[in-house]
Amino acid sequence: MKPMTPSDFEAQRKFIDTPSGRIAYVEQGRGPVALFVHGVLVNGSCGAINWPS
């Protein structure tokens, strides 16, 4: 399987509306599902202390 480019992601991205908001997802490959959730219990500022300014 080739790496996914940003344009591949945009072309394959799907959405589902939930009571908590809209979620974007991409289905790729085969086998058991792997779910990666960004931003649960943290936000983008958590990495700020590790990034040079």
C-alpha cells in the first residue's frame, strides 16, 4: 500500500455526524479496524512546550 498524500486524504475523506459533532475518517487497507482519535483529553497546545519557537 502506498503512503497517503494530502490529496489522497482529501479525496477519500468521509464524514459522520454524531451528537458530539462531525467526525472525519478515511477507510484504508483491510483487517481489523484501528481507530486513532486526535484531541481526546489533550489539545494542540500540549506539544507546544516541545516545539522551538
